[in-house]
Amino acid sequence: MDKNWLSAFDPFIFDMDGLLVNSEDVYLLGRKRALDCKRSILDAFQDPALYEKLDAEREAFIYDSLENGDLRKDGNP
């Protein structure tokens, strides 16, 4: 096997355990805000399914934007 086979790949790091970046606190705060938003939507529109529909639409938009190259880490389209 060629010793340089790794040179064909770009390196990347998965930080699944939070050792490099403590993302768990951010996700927790995000979920708390989402819960507050869900309560507000329920109070305003009395539609329990509306929040889930809006959340699914948001997720689809983000993934479509990533796929189309409209959303990038550096903020430039």
C-alpha cells in the first residue's frame, strides 16, 4: 500500500465528547429557548403541531442552504 494514501484526504476532527469545544451548553440553551418559543407559539396560535412544522421547515432550509453552498462557515456565499 502506498504510504501517501492519506494525502488524498482533507483532515477533519469530530468532537463528539466535548473535549475541544463545549457545545453541550450551547445546545442546552438553544433547546430552552426553543421550548419558550414553542410555548409562545402555542399561546398565540393554539396549534400544538405548528412549532414542529416550523422547526421542520427551518431544518430543511438549513440543509438545503448547506447543499446549495449558500451557507458557509466563513459567512461568505
